Amino acid sequence: MESKETVYFDEESEVAREAVKEVLDLFNGLLEELSEKGKGVAQNAMGLKIEQLKAEQSSRPKHTSYAFSFLEKSLSPKKLK
């Protein structure tokens, strides 16, 4: 993160934390809508990534765009059907 040790770091960190929260909320919402088979597919495909996001949420994110790129790449409904 280029802003490390600058006045912008805290703001970017907050944006990243909000993005991670949004991804986790979307994933949980997705799980609620899926059948048991779909939940299994989603958990197998993304469960470790979700756990990683949860772990990173407790520390300062390394990149503000990580959660957004994760969302775009991993939560595609086409991959779950």
C-alpha cells in the first residue's frame, strides 16, 4: 500500500475493512439462497478464501482492492450452478 505511514493510510484501511465486511455479508447471503448442494459447492470453492478474509479482517488489510477483486472473481453466480 503506497499510503503506508501517510495520513491516507487510515482512510484506505477503513475502506478495505468495509469492503471485506461487504464480501462476507454477500457470501453469507449467497449461502442462505443456495440449496444444500450449492452451499457445498460454494464452501468447497470459496470456504478457505472466506476464512482468510475473516482472519485478515482482524488485522490491517495489505491492499484495499483485495476484497473487491475477490468479490468479482469468486462470487460469480455462473460458477455455482
